Amino acid sequence: MTIIITGGAGFIGSNFVFHMLREHPQDRVICLDKLTYAGNLSTLAPVMGQDNFRFVKADICDRDAVYSLFAEEHPDVVVNFAAESHVDRSIENPAIFLETNIMGTAVLMDACRKYGIQRYHQVSTDEVYGDLPLDRPDLFFTETTPIHTSSPYSSSKASADLLVLAYHRTYGLPVTISRCSNNYGPYHFPEKLIPLMIINALHDKPLPVYGDGLNVRDWLYVEDHCRAIDLILQKGRVGEVYNVGGHNEMKNIDIVKLICKALGKPESLIHHVTDRKGHDRRYAIDPTKIHEELGWLPETKFADGIKKTIQWYLDHEDWWQPIISGEYQQYYQKMYGSRG
Ligand code: NAD
Ligand code: DAU
């Protein structure tokens, strides 16, 4: 089987590339990635020389490039991770989110229709459901929860999901969609909460918590997400959406305090700063469907996963130091410089 993994030089995509090469060594894995600021070729260095792996630098919005790759490789499966993924950036500049996340998805599916495919899988997010109130812990997102987005990012992901379902109904494209909660683990780009707090704490820099810090996210170790997608490819029903999450809700402030404790840093580093515009209060996934239909359950407990993750950042300064020394400095200044 030949599988194209788009966005495979990013956080979850690279973990999925490693997962597939490890779990399915007989398959051919092709990573298609534009290498935006979030894509990092050095992440893929350990597999670059493998016979059953190929890296192609291309934009999923570039129809000619995508079609010529399909004509050459005739993939059986496409898993689309490629996206602009950071909510704060989408608030600053929505246009690129619409371009990549919506138009890029359409180009990939057009290629699948033109050249034929066994499965197109769209990696979506729990953010398409909007948020839940903090005072209703009994509520969870199920696959039938209405789409109700808050940010340009989540709106672009929801639009893509609707398009994927439309291509299934209209053209009979064999699609599946997964909607996962917040991932954490190795190769997480430093702009996101957990790596940002680890790296700032290591440098004794302020830890910028948005608003009151009581917003809740439902954290899942990245390898558990990769296993879920692999299972959906093998056993998932075509045309279906599967929620992925491990019932691990945490307040942002508690995560930041936990990181301080693990690194032996004082909580006085924590600074409450201006809140994110339209900030979603709580995400919480109900994973009953993927559990009952496909037998998926998370394997990594948060207490173990966060320890492993912190240790990974301690051991891999060579990975994140070049990232935070480059254009990330201007990004950080722009986003946090004047955030009172
Ligand atoms: P990321 O930002 O770390 O990586 C995105 C990757 O896509 C990068 O390698 C980038 O170079 C590539 N890319 C961006 N635009 C491209 C384009 N036009 N053409 C080709 N490649 C392009 O993102 P991530 O956190 O790994 O998320 C991957 C996917 O999973 C996204 O679709 C995101 O919406 C979804 N998701 C993420 C999370 C999470 O917690 N991070 C949770 C649920 C779903
Ligand atoms: O739920 C899945 C989503 O999780 C994915 O679809 C997105 O691609 C991914 O980026 C993530 O979105 P979040 O907005 O939840 O992740 P982020 O790491 O940006 O923020 C997590 C929480 O921490 C959120 O409530 C905002 C807060 N935060 C974030 C940063 C970067 C802070 O308080 N301070 C910060 O500096």
C-alpha cells in the first residue's frame, strides 16, 4: 500500500509518519509538506534514508504539484494533516487558514477523485464543535454535536469537514474524518501552550497565561491519536466521523503549575495576560463511538505522558533551539510583547 501523509513535517504528522513506518513496514510512506514555519525537515531526518519513505516539498493548494505526485505514485490512501493549526495566528491573519485548510483540502480530494483512492482521511479537530460551559461538566462533544465554531482556524477546519462529507455524498469519495482533542508530546511546535511553557520556564522567562487560566482542554498523548487514525484507516466505516479523546480535562493554569513543579521553577514566573479573543472555555470529547466500534482506548496516562514530554524537551534542545532562535523571535514579540 502507498500512503501519502500531508503535513508530515509538523507535530502530529511526523509522529504519524514514524508510527506508520514502525507499524506497517511493508507500506510505502510519502510525506508531502510545504515546510511552512511549522514544518521541520530535521524532524524526519531519522527516516529520510529509508527505501519505503519519500519526502516531497509541495503545497497542497498547488494543483499541478499535487496531481503530478498522484500521477507518479498512485496512492491508495491519503491522510491530510497539512494545515495552518494555531488559533492565535488565525486571529491575526485568517486568509492563509482559508487557503490551506479549505482550498488545500479540496485540491487533495479532487486529486483523489481524478486518480482513484481507497481512502481519504481528514484530520480534523474538536474545535469544530465550539466550546462547552465550565459549569456543565456533564456535557461532552459527540459526533452529532452541532458545528459551532469560534475562531477563523476552527471555522476553516469545519468548512473543510463539510466539504469532505459533501465529496462523499456527491461523488462517493471514500472518506473518513477524525476529530481529536488537544495533543501533546514530542515535536510539538514551541508556539503551543505546553512546549511554550516548558521552554520559557527553562529560560526563567514569564509564563503568559491567557485570562484567568481556567479554560479547560482535553489532552491526549500524540501516539494515542496516531493509533486512532491508523485504526480508522483499517476498520473505520466510510463516510463516518470519529471523535478521539481520552477524558483528560485539565485547566490551563494547572498544566502551567505542573510544568513549574516538574522543572523546579517558581510559580511567580506565571503572568496572567490579556485573554485570547473569542477564547473557547472548555473542550471535552466523548470517545464512545471509536471505543465501541473500533476498540480504541488511550494507552498513555497524562501523568506519564507529560513526564515523557518534559524529558523529551530537556533532551532535544538541538530540535527546538534553532526554531526559537529564528523568525519565532519576531512572532513572540508581536504576540506577547504588548500583551499586558
Ligand atoms: P503543525 O502546525 O505542527 O503542522 C502542520 C504541518 O502542515 C507543517 O509541517 C506545515 O509545514 C504543513 N503545511 C502547512 N500548510 C501546508 C500546505 N499548504 N501544504 C503542505 N503542507 C502544509 O500542526 P499539528 O498540530 O501537527 O496539526 C496537524 C493536523 O491535526 C491539523 O490539521 C490540525 O488541525 C489537526 N489537529 C491538531 C491538534 C493538536 O492538538 N495539535 C488536535 C486535533 C487536530
Ligand atoms: O483542540 C484541538 C486544538 O488544540 C487543535 O485543533 C489546534 O490545532 C491546536 O493548536 C490546539 O488549539 P488550542 O488553542 O487549544 O491550543 P494552544 O496550545 O494554542 O492553547 C491551549 C490553551 O492554552 C488555550 O486555552 C489557550 C491557552 N494559552 C495558550 C498559549 C499559546 C495560554 O494561556 N497561553 C499561551 O501562551
